[in-house]
Amino acid sequence: MFSSFIIKYAEIGVKGKNRYLFEDALVRQIKYALKKCEGEFVVSKTPGRIFLDAQTEFDYDDVISHLKKVCGISGICPMVRLEDEGIDKLKEEVVKYFDETYPDKNVTFKVCARRSRKNYPLDSMEINREVGGALLDAFPELKVDVHEPQIELVVEVREKIFIYSEIIPGIGGMPLGTNGKAMLLLSGGIDSPVAGYMIARRGVKIDAVYFHAPPYTSERAKQKVVDLAKKVSAYAGPIYLHTINFTDIQLYIYEQCPHEELTIIMRRYMMMIAEMIAKETECQALITGESIGQVASQTTHSLAVTNEVCTLPVFRPLIAFDKEDIVTISKQIDAYETSIQPYEDCCTIFVAKHPVTKPNLAYIKRHEENLAEKIDELVKTALETRETIIVTDED
Ligand code: ATP
Ligand code: MG
């Protein structure tokens, strides 16, 4: 029955000039999402409101499921839009709306009128009374509950009149493209796709870098990362995924440095290389899935030593999350089943039995001097031979 929707967004912090940028970006993202759906749509905005109108037949569930992945949408309200043809006609339409939307009339409700057009002959209180009365006359089983109604029916009087009563929650956050771009270090694990999703939800565009170590890591492991990038891109839009061959760097570190420091030195090189690509591609930050204490390389000491190589800010949205909470989000974004596929990760191949948990930066730097002879060349080659693909959630 519905062919129109009000798209709600969280307005906090979206004032003045920012509001237009925000709304324009949201309209753009909604249009982009709808391209994946059958049907023709018009997306329009008036101050404080974005509307979506289907022009043709469309698949309701498909449209809602795509809108639920658009960052910045806090709610989707299926609505009926009426011409103003007087209060009697309005009452009639509301009764019809209610009848069609709620087959079971044994419910509590309240009418919540908002009048943004002040020349409407009735004020909000009067509209509430008139419309509420009409509903009670039509359906005597209905009960009014002004405090905790099961159904809150909104009647919004603008140039036209909108009736709606359902708010389908969106993912919230901010529209993509309103907060710059960041480079996600994406591995095949559970955490980094979740981290990427969380930052994208704040309106940050995402590129990604994956380090692999062929032949120690397989094509399947790489495909798994591409699949995860796809999951993130359902929210984050197209993702440029850079794959770096890390094998020679890892082997060289393995040859030259104490084995208990391998992981931490490797991680420093990963961050360094990720930052180089980030700067080259105009990203303003890095993103990792690190979380305090999860593994030896994520103790506070280790994080400090890893962080030391970066000049860009490193966003670690999961830093204080328990694994359980990360898994919950991973399932929400449909990444979990892919993340738990058992493929080898380049970090796990050369791990020491007893990696340092309190690395000392001075030692680490001294041991990194053992790499002086070849490391610059190896890093340069790794950067030059990287593969870049654009990942979208379409097949
Ligand atoms: P994840 O579940 O994200 O793989 P993890 O618990 O396995 O994380 P680590 O292996 O210590 O933890 O990695 C910490 C973070 O470093 C990851 O969340 C990711 O951002 C980055 N990272 C690790 N390995 C790689 C890789 N091979 N390529 C790109 N980034 C990586
Ligand atoms: Mg990992």
C-alpha cells in the first residue's frame, strides 16, 4: 500500500551550512542504494525532511533492506501523502489508513499532530481531537493511551498532509562522504570488517589494504578478504582494495630480527605501508580492528609501539569492545560466516611461541636497524607490485 516514505536522520550537530551538505550527501547515498532495487524512485528534500516516492511497482522488502544499509538514516517511515481537502476528508483518510494498516483493532493509540503550516484552520490539539474521535467512532475497540500507546499515528500538516505510524529503524550515523576517507587494514578476521563498518557509519569513505604472503597464504585466503570487503561495501559503498605482497618483507624480518619481536615489527611495517598508500590516495586516517588485550600484539604496550610509526590518526573503533560484542556486530553486517572460514593469515605463519607483550621501543628500533640493507627496496617493491581492485556488494 505504501509508495512514499519519510526518511529521518539524526539532526544533532547538523546545523547551518552543514545541514545542506549532510542532506545532499544523504540524498545521493539513498539514490545510490536504490539503483540496486527494481523500480523508479524520486528522492527529494524539503528543509528537515527527505522524501522517497516510488514511481512504479517496486519490491517493498528489498527497498527497506537497502535503505537499512544507508549510513545516516535513523528511521524510515512508510507514509501516505494527502492533498489538503479539509478536515472531514482527512478524517476519512486516516480511518482508511488505520483500517488497512492495522487489521487488529484491539490496540491502544494516540494521534500526534504536527502543524508546520500555520494557516491550517485547526491547531495541533484540535487535529488530535478530531482525528482521534473519528478513529474511535469507526473502531470502538480502540483505546486511547497518551503515555505508552502501541500505535502513535502522526499527522503532519505541511503543504500536503502526511500520515504515518511506523518508524523502521535505520543504522543511524552520518551519510558517507561527509567525513573524509580512511584506509582500513583489512584482514580475514572478525574484527577488521566490523571496524571498517563502524567508521563508515560515521560518514567516512573507506579504502582497504590487505597484506598477504603467498605461497604461505592461499588464493582462498585472499578471496575471503575480497568477500569481507564486499560485506563492508554494502554499507561503505565501493571500496578500493589494495593487496600487498608481504612475503619478502616477512621473511627478511624473520631472518634478521629476534623471533619474539617478529609480530610487532611486522605490524609496524604493515602500518607504515598502509600509511604510505593512505597518503597517496588522500585518506586522512587509518582504521584497524585492534582491541586492547586481545592478543600479544594488542597489549597497551604493543599498541603504543605499533602506533609509533604512524603520523596519521589511527581509528580503532573496537579498542574497548569485548569479543562477544564484536561478534554481535559482525553477525549484524552478515560478515561473521565469512570471517570464521578457516584460512591462514599472514600474521600467523611466522609467529613466535612467546611473542613479547611489553615490547620496548628502543630495542625494537635497534633490531629494526638489522633490516637497513634491504628493507627500503623491499617496501618499494611491495608498493609497486600491489594489486588494486574495486569491490562493490553487487556481483
Ligand atoms: P582481525 O580479526 O581483524 O583479523 P585479529 O584479532 O586477528 O584481527 P591481529 O591479527 O593482531 O588481530 O590484527 C590486528 C589488526 O591489524 C586487524 O584488525 C587488522 O586491522 C590489521 N591486520 C592484521 N593482519 C592484517 C593483514 N594481513 N592485512 C591487513 N591488515 C591486517
Ligand atoms: Mg587477523
